[in-house]
Amino acid sequence: MQTLTHEEFFQFIEFFEENSQLFTETLLQEAVTVKDKIEEILRIGNIDLVTNAHSLVVYIIEEKDQELHAFAEKEGIAWATHSLAISFKLEWVQAIRRTLWVFFQKYTELQGKNKSFDFFEMEKQINNRVDYFLNSFFISYTKYKDSLINAQKEQVKNLSVPIIPINRSVSILPLIGAIDSQRTEVLEDKVLTVISDMRLQTLIIDLSGVADISGDDIYRLIQIIDGASLMGCNTVITGLRKAVVRKVTDLGIMLNEKTKTLGTLQQALEKYFTT
């Protein structure tokens, strides 16, 4: 291990910067697990752990709390965006804390009698700022991760109810897969909103991709159709499968008299796209 360079009246920040290369070497020895992940994290998230470690230490030593908080928030967003394991971040920051203390202890030894600071107060301040960084990081990470999850949920909702306009007054709603209570709730909200916003006159609901549907959800679908009718939008249902038709008839459900049915979506397009 090389010898630390030191000038008698160096401030700690100058001492740190003068020995930055040795700090990096010591840090990598401390962060055993993360050491092997540095290149991967750089490739995935464009996050340079070593450079960021040096920036973090400078903010801590120079007591730049505002910059420390902003840096933590930025780091939290970056790690959340790229879904990087926060266990690596925690280990890395704790390794930075330990390495920083190795350097601070060496600094105080070299200062000797020239020491003009309260060792224990300095210890307290450094630990408090490392904890402050971690707390700010985790809050930022959690908030941004939650916002990503909510955005993804909203995207899934929109994809589950894809209303496709084919002209100014006619749109198609192709339903594929299972129809459950959660989906019909989203369906009702989006259908009525689109009818209102686009002033639709005709909505073609294609059910050829729906193999089965429960009785309760059939009732809910009929209510959505009735709601569309009340808003002045005619509904055309296409692609009803045998199993669905049988369930409708067994339940004795009657469609709105204004609701039309056609065998296929192609028939509906030929009828309404040319008019």
C-alpha cells in the first residue's frame, strides 16, 4: 500500500483530493460485491460509481447539504429508472463511509498536535451527512419507482381498452382476452369519456377475441352499452362467440333495442366505414 501524502497545514478536503487514487483503491477493497458490478452499472444506467463516490465525499466534507440532497435525489431517480438493485447502492455507500473514516483517522494521525478540530464533532457530522444522503436517496428512489409503476398500470389499462377511431364519428373497440370486473370498470370509464370527448355516433365493439365472460360482467357490459346509448352513441357488437351467446340467452339478457349485432368486424367496417 502506497504512502499517503500530507502537508502539515492541509485541510481535510485537500488531503482527500491529494490522495484520491488511494481512496478509490481502498474503496474497491471495501465494496467487495459491488466491485464486480461497476462496469455493468455503468453500461446499464450510465452511472459512474467511482466518480460519484468522490462527488459524494466532497459534498460531505465541505458540508454542502443542498448539493448533497440534490445529488441523492438524482441518484435515486437514476437507480429507479434502470431498476438497479438498491442493495448494491447501500453496500457502496457504506463502503464509502468506512473508507472515508480510514482516511479521516489517518489525517488526524498526521495532523498530530496541529489538530484544530473536534474529532468527535467531525465524526458526528460525517455520519449524519452519510445518513442524510441515504435517506434522501431512498425517498427519491421509492417515489420515482412508485410513479413508474403507476404509469405502467395506467398504460396497461389503456392497452386493455384500445379505442381506435376510423373516422370522425365511428370508432372500434376490439376486446381480447379475459373480461373481469376490474377491466369492465376501466372499460366503462374510458368508453363514456371517449364518447363525450370525440362525440362519437357509432362504437363498434368486437368480441371475437373474448372466449368467455361471466354473467356479472355481461350485465356490466350491457350497462356500458346503455350508457353509450344515453349519450347518443349507437353500439354495434361483432364477433360474438357461441359460448358467450349461449350464456346471454341462458341469463335472459336483452340487448338495447338500438344495439345492432353483426357476425364479423369486417362486415361492420364495410357498413360503417363507407357511410
